[in-house]
Amino acid sequence: MKIGVLALQGAVAEHIRSIEQTGVEGVAIKKVEQLGDIQGLIIPGGESTTIGKLMRKYGFIDAIRQFSAQGKPIFGTCAGLIVLAKHIEGQEDAHLELMDITVKRNAFGRQRESFETDLKVKGIEEPVRAVFIRAPLIVSVGEGVEVLSTYNNEIVTAREGHLLVSSFHPELTDDYSVHQYFVEMVKESEQ
Ligand code: GLN
């Protein structure tokens, strides 16, 4: 089994390292053809406008929509969450428009641009060490979306079938429990 990390911009190497800590091979995905070789895909944090532009330029919008239509799991963190969302507050257009959520970018305000906390995530036994960096919030979710964690009553982790998103960066700590959770989603989808 292989899990890819979309390698256009952002925290790619960190995600590959976390995936490999779970014992699964992690692959940097730079070309659409590589999507055929992987069973799950991570879209990393970084800058969502830049990632979105590069996705359009290299044909990833349609290719990832097809990947998703095959039921293959996708995990978006931070900017990756924004890229997966159907709606972005204050913007006419979104990017992949795959997950039934509305997101607000840079939602935690200037004075709290980045912070860390321990977060209880549904389906994961121990609290997760969560690093937030100019993080987005999920302001509303559709019917098929399950909320997995909140911070100050705001939604920061959610799942819709084979799609998983987190506002925070699980790849920046030695806690790889969220990656392990995603690996299980990929294993289930393969059965
Ligand atoms: N603020 C960034 C954006 O809107 C996301 C930040 C991140 O990925 N750490 O794209």
C-alpha cells in the first residue's frame, strides 16, 4: 500500500515522514499520472490559493475528483482542508469542491496566528497534539459530515465518508495518531 502527498507546495516532507512512521510507504505526488499508483492522498498545509493555482495548472483538479469518485481516501490538512471544501467564506470560487463543508480562512485572528493544544479527536484514543498555523475553521457542515473534534466550540476535524480534514498540522509533531487513523481509512477502502 502507498499513500501519496500532493507535492506542489507546502509541508510535503513532514507528511511523508509521518506516513512512514505508521509503516506505510509515502510518495511525493508531482504528476497526475502518479495518482494511479497510490491508494490514499494527503493534501498538505501551505497556502491554499497557491496550491489551488498549481492544481489547475497541472491538471490536478479533474484528476483528484476522479480519484475521489473511485472512493479512494483523501486527507486535507490546513490549506489542504480549504482546497477540499465546497465553499470558502467570502470567496466566489472554491477549488476541488469535494467535501460538504464551508470554511473560513485564517480564522483564529492575528494575535493567535499560531498555537498548540491537546485535542480530543473522535476515533482516536489519546488526545492529539495539534499545531495551528493561520488555521482555517469549518463554519458549517452538510448532513453527511461527521464532526470529529472541536476547539472552543469551533469545528477543527471532520470526516465525510472517505474524506478527512483537519484545521491543524498533525505532521509537525511526533504524534502520528491522525496519520494512523487515515491509514486505517485507506485500508478499509481497499477491502
Ligand atoms: N492560511 C493558509 C491558507 O489560507 C493556510 C495555513 C496553513 O496551511 N498553515 O491557505
